[in-house]
Amino acid sequence: PRRLRAGQGPRTLALIEVLDRDGQVRHTLAVQAWPVAIGRAIDNDLVLADPHVAAHHLRLVAGTDDTPALEVGRTRNGVVLGSHRHGSGAMQPLPATGAAPLLTVGRT
């Protein structure tokens, strides 16, 4: 076995936290490569057990300047980014500065 030293392992690009209704972290995913698929189907990188989430609800992809972007999949409910709803097929860069963006997917 090969040992990894500090700085030799995979680089974490982002940290996704799934919150419950009380704001407590229910699940955490360290992102080490884009894209990240999110939805109800088991072949997603992050699986959400929410009946209001589509099988392949969204992807977070590498956008310009390595800033991630939101790509909404085939969904009736869309994705709420902050206070704006983005419908099926939308592509929206995530804010590059400030607080971490809040995404609402289904009831999650």
C-alpha cells in the first residue's frame, strides 16, 4: 500500500451539506471533481430520499473560472437558488463570493 502525505490526496473543491427541516446537517459530500449529479436515482453522486425530487434532478458542473454552475435536469419542480426558481433545463452560475449558496430541491 502507498501512503499519502498531506497535499498528495484528492483536492476538495466544495462541500455539500444536506440539511433537515431544523437546519441540522443530515449528510455531507466532499466534492473532488465536477460534475456532481444529485437526485433520487441510486446512480447519482448524492441521492436524496425525497418524493418531490426527480430521478436526475440537477448537476453541479464546472463553470467559467472553475466556479461551479447549476444545471437543472428534467424536473417539474425545478431548483430554488437563494430566492429564485430555475426550471427544467436552466443553467445558472453559482455565486463566486459571499455565503455558501442555498439550493432547495423538492422539499430538501
